[in-house]
Amino acid sequence: MMHLKYILPALLFLNTLLSAGTMYTLSGIEKVYPVVEIGSKRVPQKYKSLIMAQLKESADELGLDTKGYDPRSLALLVNELYIGNSVVIKVRLVIGEEVKRLDSGEKTFALTYDDAVHFTADEDIEEHLEDAMDELLARFSEQYGEENKAIAKVVVDENNFAAAMGYETNYETALKKAKKAQKNVMLVLVSNYCPWCRKFEQRVLLKKEVDAVIQKNYIPLIINKERDSFPKELDMAFTPIIHFIDYKTLRSYKSLLGYNSKEEFLHTIKTDSSK
């Protein structure tokens, strides 16, 4: 029997290889019925509603109709596999629908899209699960966008984040705009090769409900602290760093260090009495 230390890397490599290209097509799909099933005892059922919300949000961003029932299902399936003494969580994104066989014309149920991510079960299951969801939905969205360009969303990555989201990138310009609009500045300091910065952008700042509050109450400003100028007293040891700067005093009245979840950050900006 192959030793476990060789099996796990092989499994992860195979998953990467299979995800590099796909025989499936997403062209012309306009409506799906979202489904989430958790078949692992190590993944709490409480995550089901959160996964469903993220699945629907991604579909909505792509212009996919998820209202009402449809025979074509977009399903996110979470299961566990046993390899030796280790447990591997498999997160799988599939489309299942009724199709006709070419030879007989008989209708049958088939998977017309299938992608998966694996990770070992440990104490960071929630973080691994979020990463797996992000990876699967990103690949799905990218392929869907390529094959349905007319309705594809613009991919927002770290290079076009500020332009796509309407954030300022110059400190002095943001302060002038804040004084004129009589709004405080929300400064997000990021850095190169910072995975938590990217996660904060993708999982929090990109969300519609978060962005709506930001745009209404602040002048949003994002600065790469390794490249752009800003007052060095605002710097801290880690990134991301979020400062809320009073447009009158030009001083930071509240600071957040490190990654904040969507719920935590939304609560912070909704209850900000200085805005």
C-alpha cells in the first residue's frame, strides 16, 4: 500500500491537473437551481446557509437566474474521504441536468459540469472551506465569463480593484474629496504578497451590502504601503490595516488590524457614530 505521505500530494496534484482544463461547457446557461449538501460530520450544518448565500451571490453576479425551481441544478457538495488514518474533505461544484442520449434519444440525468477541491480535515476547517469555495466559484465564474461574454462580470483582482470599486488611490486627493463631501475617509492599507489583503478585498469589500454602506458614508481609499505614499504614523506591523480618518481633524479615530469577516466589518461601519 502506498504510504500516506505520497497519496495526499498525489491527490492534490491530480485535483490541480484536472482543474487546469475542462471538457465541460457553460455556454448558454441562464437559469439554475442552487443546492448545497454537507455529508461530512466534520463540517457543521450551520455552514449550509452561508454556502448557499455565497452560491446565490456568485450566480447573481453572473446574471444566472436562481429564482424558483429548475431541472438544472448547480450543487455544492461537501463530503469526506478516508485515506489511511487521515480524513480529506472534498468540496465539489457540479451542474446536474436531464439530457438526451445521442443514440436512442432517451432522457437521462447527467453531470454537465464537475470541479472539486480537496483539503485535509483539521482545526482550520472553516478557513479551508472558505478557500475551497472561493477557488471553485472563481474558476466557475472565469469559465462562464469566457463562454458568455455578453453577460460576464468584470473580474476584480488586486490590479484593477480600485478602479472597479471606485476607490481613491492617492492620500491627499482622498482628503480633499472628503472635505468637499464632508465624509470621513476609509483607508485600506495593503501590501504585496499579502493573502489576507486579497481575502479581505474579495470576501468583504467586494460584497454588495458592504460596498453600499462604504460608498454612502465614506470616501474609500486603498493604498499599497510598499509602493504609495501615506503618513507613516498610520503604518502597523501587519496588513491589511483599515483606518477611519475624520475629514475635519485629518486624524484616524478608529483602526482595524488584520482580516475582519464580512459580518464583523459590516457591523463596524454600520455602527460608526462618527460617519
